[in-house]
Amino acid sequence: MKVVRLRDGKERSLLRRHPWVFEGSIAKGKADPGETVRVEAHDGRFLAWGAYSPQSAIRVRAWSFIESERIDAAFFVRRVQRAVALRARLAVDSDAVRLVHGEADGLPGLVVDRYGDTLVAQVGFAGAERWKDAIADALLAAAGAARLYERSDLGVRKLEGLPEQQRWLRGDGPTQLQMREHGWTLQVDIAQGHKTGTYLDQRDNRLPFAQAVRHFSCAEVLNCYSYTGGFTLAALAGGARQVTSVDSSAPALTLAQQHVQSNGFDATRHEAVDADVNAYLRAALEQGRRFDAIVLDPPKFAHTAAQAERAARAYKDINRLGLKLLRPGGLLFTFSCSGGIGPELFHKIVAGAGIDAGVDAAILRRMAAAADHPTTLEFPESDYLTGLALLARA
Ligand code: SAH
């Protein structure tokens, strides 16, 4: 068994069960990509079993903090069963569920979403890659699923020296599936769609949006960064008279249009606009347009903590424009999915946007990812999605 020995004082985060060991914390020890190592404090005390990533700044990710635990196929069966059991206890109003959420499920670098009896996995680091076959078998057995598609077309794999990969890992079948959410039926393309096909993390924020649209009688709704129209359906379900979906992905907008019709809403109440949101917001402002409710759910503006400052400006900009486009008394659901922008910083950014826009608003609700994307006590980094539901003063 290879040993990685930490520098004096660098054991603290592992003792708090945070699973990452950065390159700079290591005094000595090396291993092959994904190989299991014993991580020790400077004095030889056991800290964790982890997987080694020779090329990554996060050099080791911990599998277990229990010295007697063996990292073998049976370990992955236990971890996967534990993750699946958590979801079974949550009341998820969908047949599409995140089954494994990386570090928060004790499986660093692994994301698995379930769409009915099809699983879609993303493997983002050398440790999970090395154990991929054992994990795949454990997943199918624990979830009672028939097939598993791998969507490891991830930029982060480059940092790990791993090639991008996309294929059926177990079984095969159609890559265009149907899923159900809040009584709506949605099409998901697990091969071409974003992430594993769609954004399950926003599930629990779509229903409150529908409720707020109804409660505040919002007639005209603007859904920015709509993707395939999750919040668009919510607005229509909430009784909106006219909904505009804006996105820069034509295939996503085509699906949004289809979803409006296939879920029984009047297609004339919906307009899909293929545009850059920033440009769209500026043009709408120039034309003097106003909306009763707006959703801003942009892609990740900051990919690393270092990009947070520039991202903060971009978030402030769209929020300023969004707030200006609200009618007095209007509703804004605004989000960030950048890990480097925590809820407190996001609040500050949106507050700044409010001042610049001259809009005073009350916070109706603070939002995060749905509970099947858990954040654990030890690993706050998995809390990447943050949002505010704001009600402007009338
Ligand atoms: N709100 C969606 C998820 C949004 S994900 C949902 O509930 O499912 C972010 C979306 O922003 C993606 O669909 C992507 O195509 C789109 N996007 C990225 N950059 C954009 C830009 N500059 N202008 C418009 N859309 C953009």
C-alpha cells in the first residue's frame, strides 16, 4: 500500500472529514492515477484512504476516514447503496433523480442521474475512473436500472489526464428519453443535452415559481436562460398569459416549444427567442418593455474561485437589467450556479444590482439545489446553486 505523508499542520481538513488533499499539503508519497493510498499525518497517524491524482491540484480525494475499511468492490457497493437509500427517503416529485452527488455521497468526482430505468454517469476524476466497472455494477444493482450511459465529456478530465468519453457503459437503448416532473412530461436527450441531459437541480425551485406567478397574478413572464423550458412550464402552470423563453441554444428552445404544447398549454402564449440574454435584456429595456416576473438562471459564470470577481460583475449586470425590466411589484427569481459565489456573496451582488437599478425588493425565499443534490456538513463546496426570490415594491 502506497503512503502519502502530509506536512505538519496539514492534517486539519482531513480530521474534519473534508475529502480533499491539495498538492501543497503533501510532504512525500506518489502513486499511479486513481490508485488507493493511505494518507498519514506528518507523525504517521492514519487520516484517510484516498485516490491519488498525479496531475490534479487536488492530489488526493478521500474515499474513507475509517482505518479498518478496505477500498474494494464491496466498498463501492456500500457507498452506492447508501446514496440510493437517501434518495428513496426523499419525496422526489419526479422519475428523474440525482442518485450520486460526488463528494457529498462519499464518491468524489462521480455524478449519477437516474431517468427512469436509465442511469447517466459523469466520471470526473482518476479515482472514480479506476473503479468505474465496480461502480457501474453497483449502481445498476442498487438502483434496479437496466442500462448506464457515460457522459464523461467533461473538461475537468483534462486536468486529470483522462480522455473525454461518451458511450453506453452497460446495456444500451434510446438516448432520447421522457421524464416526469411535477406532473409535466419532458423530453431529455442524454447524449446531446447539457450535463446528463437536463437540470434536475432546479426541480424544487420551479414549483414555488409557479405558485408565486399565480399568487401575484403575473401576466407577462420572461424566462432567461430557459434551456428546455422548466420555468416556462411553471409560469404557464401558474396562469401566466404570455411567457418568453430566451436561450442561445436552438435545440433547447425547440424542446421548450414542444414541452409547452405536449403539456397541454396554448402555444400562442409562448415565444422562444434564440438570443444572448444580455443583449436581449438591453434591447428590451431600450424598447421600454416590462415584465411581471423574470427568471435569471445563467450558466456558471465562474469556473474557479479566481474567476469569481469577474463573474460577480457579470451577475450584477444581468440582475440590474432584470430588475429594471420588472414592473413595480414584480417578481424576480435569480440564481447562480458558480461554486465560487456563495449565498452571502450572491446576496451582496444582487443588492448592488438593486441599488443601481433603483429597485427596492424583499426576499421572499432563499433557494438552493433540490435535496437529491445534497450538501453535507463536511463538504460545503457541494452547495453550488444559490438563488433569491425577490418581490419588488409596488
Ligand atoms: N433554467 C434552466 C437551466 C439553465 S442552464 C432550467 O431550468 O432547466 C443555462 C442555460 O443558459 C443553457 O440552456 C444555455 O444554453 C444558456 N446560455 C448560456 N449562455 C447564454 C447566453 N449568453 N445567452 C442566452 N443563453 C445562454
